[in-house]
Amino acid sequence: MRTTENSKSTSQWKADFKEAIRSREQLETILNTSIPDTGYPLFLPLPLVRKIKELGKDSPLWKQFIPSLEEEGSQGEVDPIGDHLHAKGSGIIHRYKNRLLFSPTEVCPVLCRYCFRKNELLSGDDTFKANSKALIHYLQAHPEVEEVILTGGDPLILSDDKLSDLLSELRAVNTVKMIRFHSRTPVILPSRIDETFIEMISSFTPRFDLITLVIHTNHTSEWTPEFLYALKKLKQTDLLLLSQSVLLKGVNDEVLDLKVLFNSLIKNGVKPYYLHHPDSVKGGMHFTLPLKEGQRVYQELKKEVSGFILPRYVIELPHGNGKTFAQRSSYENQWLTKDGRWMTWDHP
């Protein structure tokens, strides 16, 4: 039986989620400014909106989360990383031999304006319709899969009970050795990292070789005392804590911003893992900077942070061909047609 304190903390994150801003009218009222209707939905927790208002229109927070007319551009891909080419149905995407992606939910704690799946999730794409029973059958038929990566949406938006059920099902497949969560939730909705979650996830860490939590954060202006407290609790578990960030034009493409971010992560027990070159997604091309500019920023960053702190700078190759190291790539995006088809690429 849960304690009163645990029940209260569980209710808090659900209340924070329920009270999130979902309409332009609500957002305009709080920010006291007009917000364009770009055709893409919005979802913003109220504490985040208040912080965005405080920091203003030129802030990294405003640029990441507030709709912009630039989202109406026609360039870019609906499926920029080739999810559909490797989709197996029921929320399963199997791109690499020993690991696969599973999307247990299409829901996120916030809708980022640069999201590489913003078109797919908007359309109610069947690719992300989860079926855990189908996942188990697939894993039993593919014993080469050792790691299941939970993506979405955001898997930590699921309740503890649902996560526990899913992890129990995965543990019953003896070839599955590792679990990885990719999540924005600890930063955006830190109340989710409550005592019941810590108890639940701690009960599973001895049952797998490794459970990893990859926390998505792009700029320290996203951080709050509540997030730092959530990290403190997460560090008490046996989870491997990693981070991933996206290099976004006008948001975090300054060396100093990245230096502060990655040094702050390592200081708080999180190993920087990936720095993604932005995916060429329709509705998000205004966040894209030239690869040569990204390589310049990364080379300068290497001079500013220790090697063990430096994340891997990666880029997704077109047509679902996976990641490659961006700092060594000569790949450049060249538009062939208005629908954003790639003309050339090379694989180093």
C-alpha cells in the first residue's frame, strides 16, 4: 500500500500534466501576445509557460516551445529519420540488429516545435500504435535483440503501474538484457520523478543487466530546482543516467551555452551522450543550421570541455540509414524538389 506522502506526490505530477496549456487562447492570455495558428498542436505545462513568460521572446525556451510562423515552411521531411522504413507495426521500429525502438505511448509532457516526429504524431500514424503483446511475440522471434529502447511520445508519461507491467513483460523474455528510456519528462515535468517511481524503477534494476535513462535537455534555462531535486533522487538508483541534446539554430548553437550545459550535466551525475544535428523535419527547418557551422561549433566546444564530458555529435542519414558521426561527415542537405527529397549523401 502506498503511503500518504507517495500518493500526494503521485497526484502532483498528474495534476501538473492535467493543468497544462493546450490552446492558443490560453497561451495568449498568459503571455499577453498573439500566437500564430501553425496547424500544429501545442501542449505546455503551466510552470513552463510561466518561466517562458519571465524569460521573454528571445529566450531559448520561447523559441523551443512557442509556435512560430516559420513552422509553415514547406521544406523538410514528414519522416526525416525513416521510421516507416523500419517499422514492424504495433509501435516497433527495428533499425539495428541488437536493439529496437518501442513506442508505448504517443503522449509527451510538452510539444517541442523542432520535434522530428511532429508530423507523424499529429497524423495519428499507425507506426506508433503500441501493442505490448505484439512486442513480446516479436522479441521471442528475434533473439538477437538484447536492448529495448522506449521512445514515443515519452514513456515516462505512463503511470508507474503501466511501466511496471511493461517491464515485467520484457523481463520474461530472457534474451532482453537492457532497457533504455528516452525522456524529456524529468526536465519538463520533474514532479513525475516521485518516490513511487523511484521505488518502482529500483525494483527492476537488479532484474536487467542495465537500465538507462537518457534525459533530453537542450539548454540550462530549462532547468529548475525541481529538476535538480529529481536528478538527486535518480542518482540514488542504479540507473545509468545519460543525456541527449539537439543543436538548434538560435537556441543553443553558441559554444558557451553548450559548455555550461554539459558541465552542469556531469556535475549533477548525468553523462552527456548525444548532441544531435537537427533532423530536417517539415515544420522545423528554421532550427536547422548548416552542417559546416555545426562542425565548427563542435570543434570549438572540444577545446572548452574535457573529453569525457563531450557528447557524440551525430547526424541521421536520410532514407533511414541510421546515425553517423557528424564531425567527420561531408554529408550536406541539398534540396532537389519542394517536397524536400534528398539529392545526395555519402556515408563516411
